[in-house]
Amino acid sequence: MTEEPGASEHDGNAERVTEGYFPLTAPELESDRDPTGDDSIAKGVRSAGPLAIAGLVANGSQVIVTVLLAHFLVGRHEYGYWTSLVAIFLVVSNPGSAVIVAVVRRSTIWRVQGKEEELRRWARDLHRWGAVVLGVYAVVVALLAPAVARALLGVDRPLPVIFMLVGAGVWVMLSIDRGLLQSTRAYGDLSVNLLVEGGVRFVFVLGLVVLSPHVLSACVGIFIAEVASVAHARYFANRHLAAPGAALAVSTAEVVDDAAIVVDLVTAVLALAMLALLLYADVMFQHTSDGYAAISTATKSMYFVAIVLSGYLVPEAAIRWRQGRAALHALGVVLLILAVPAAALLGVSVVVPHLSLSLVFASKDLGASGSFATLAAAQCCLAITVVLTLYLLAIGKRWIVGLLAGGAGALVLAVHRSHSSAHHVAQVDLVVQAVLLGAVGACFMVTHLRAHRGGSVPEGTRGSLAG
């Protein structure tokens, strides 16, 4: 790195101002340490542990709901219709995870500078415009739902489509408040919010389906769960924003403008889209048996555990990076917690693959159980890639999108050439995911080595995602 003309001497120490770097001296680094002196793995586990548990409980309740609905819904066609609607919900709500990243990155700029009033004003504007967009979106959905139901699902029943699509939009609104909770490090309330969503969904989806065993009942239950979750998250997000916060000193200010916010959001959306493609490519672009799809679905829980844990990692990375410190303690905490379900999944897939799968899936769907361990290893690799990606997005690294796009493209091509062999599809999935993880991990290490050599942590000087 070369020193730019604007570099100056301060107290005998040169403050280097290099491209993509901001200056931070040793005294500033020391003053920004955790005032309690407890900047440790143990403290991180205490913060992230409840999130992990809440996420596992919420996702576990969703699995139970999915299994029970197969018995409660009238007819096999109804259950197929339901699973198609769930897939549409996941696709439409996927930008919500990107919204969380963008909100956290923007919010932490004001928090580290002690500009709490600016943050509160921005949050109010975000809620107001979000409500307007959601209202317009709901009207458009109501108008297009009949066509969507016929074209994508082959049925003339628009009401379930309306409830699921609007529910997905409400989940994106929920992501705004979850991002605000993360930026204020309100991990306890965030954990409770995950439990509220999972609990209300469990009660209302199953309760309404028992009363009226139709897909519409389940869709109404999903909608109610998302509305309840938004109400809970909004209350606690506003409560934390209203409380006075301490400034976390940084050496230079970032300029917050609409263009930077859009770049944050678009970059995160693209990254999450590539991760979703890496998650589902083995099912979307192959023509193996239904049994393979069942086994593959059983391993994808690792992805969602990683997303839940990002609720702790993203704000910690964003805040500490702007303080001039890497958030490697937070990353270590997340990887340590992630290792627990990963070890359980790998152990079960190797030792008792057929028995464990038979507890959830019908016997006709167990023909590909020999690929369980391979797919489990592939999804564990992807989960770590998700963690590193969200860390890099939190500190503003846009190049990760290109790396993920290359990996996703390679996986799609490899799966397409797999000749419909379940075993071969699982193998190429593992190879691509492992190679991608190696590439992302290497680039991650280079990013931090550059920061260490430069004497500071790199950050875009105007709040962009450059770097």
C-alpha cells in the first residue's frame, strides 16, 4: 500500500490514508474496547446462544407443521399446492435478509458516531415508506393473484396466493425492525421475536387447518404469524431506539446518502440470491427421484441456522469494523455454535442415515439415503460460506457477489451435467461447495491481512461497499 499525499504525522506516528482505508491510531483502538473488559468467546456465546436456540426452536416448529399438514390437509393435491405456495413465499421474502444487512450497515454508521436522533428519524422514514410500498404491493398482488394462481400453480384459487404473497411482503417489513434490533444489539428481544413468529405460526396454521382442512386456512395462519411478529419487533425496536445510546468512537465519518443505501441493498440482494441458488440448485436443475429431493431438504436446515446466527454476527462485524477492529471473536462464536448442529447432522447422516430419515419421510422417499452424508457435508460447507458472506457484506465488501455468482454458475452447470444420478449430483454439490468455501475463506483471510498490514481496518471512505 502506498501513502497518499494527504498523510500527516501525529504524535510521532504516521497516520496512513490509503485507498479504501481510514486512519485509526493505537490510542483510538484501545479506547474502543469493550468497557467491561469481557471481549471474549464466552460473552459472545451468551449473546448469540439464545438466538441459536430460538432459531432452532422456530425452525423445528416449522418442520413439525410441515409434517402434520401432510396428514391434516384434504388430499395429496392440496399438500402439493401448499408446498408450492411455501416455495413462492420463500422466493418473495428472500430480499428480507438483504434488507436486514442494509439496515444494520446504515444504522451502525449513526450509532458509532452517536447520532441517535438521525437514526431515529431515518427509522421513522423507513417505516413510513415501507408501509406505503407494502400497501401498493398488496394492491398489485390482489390484482395479479388470479393470473399467478393459474399460470404458476395451475389452479383458479387466488385467495391462498394473496395471503402468502402479502405475508411475504410483511416478512420483508419485519426484516426492517429485526435489522434495527440487531443494530442496537438487542439480541434477547430478537430471540423472543423469532419464538413469537414460530409459536404464532405453529398455533394458527395448525389450529385453523384443524378447523377447516384447506390450504387457505394454513395461508391465513402464516399471514397472522407475520403480522404478529411485525407488531412485536416494531414495539421493541422503537423502544431500543428511544433509549439513549453511547457513541462508539471512530476516526472518520462516513457520509450517509440514498445512493449508498441503495448500493448496500442491491449488493446484499444479489448476494442472498446467489446463496439461494447455491442452496437449491441441486433440486432445481436435476431430474433425479423424489427421494433425492427429500434427502436434500433434510440437510438444508444448516443454511437457515447460519442465517439466524447472522443476527448476532452482522451487527458485531459492522460496529467493530468501524471501530477499527475485526470482529473475529464474533465470527468464532458463530462458527463454534454452528459446529454443534453441523456435527449432529454429519453424525446422523453417517451412522444412522436410513433410520433418521424414516422418522420424517415416507419409505418411498428413502431410496437416495446413501447420499445423505455427502449432501450433509455439502450443506455444512455452504453454511460456513453463508456466515463468511454475511460478515463480508456487513463490513462492505461487494466483490463477494462475483465470487458467489461464479460458484452458483459452476454448481448449476455441474448439476445439469450429472446425468440424473442422485449420487453424482450429491458428489458434484459437495465438490463445488467445498471449493467455493475455500475461495471465500482465502479471500476473507486476505482482507484481514491487508487490514493488519495497513495498521487499520479497511472501510470505504464514503460508506459504499467498495473494497
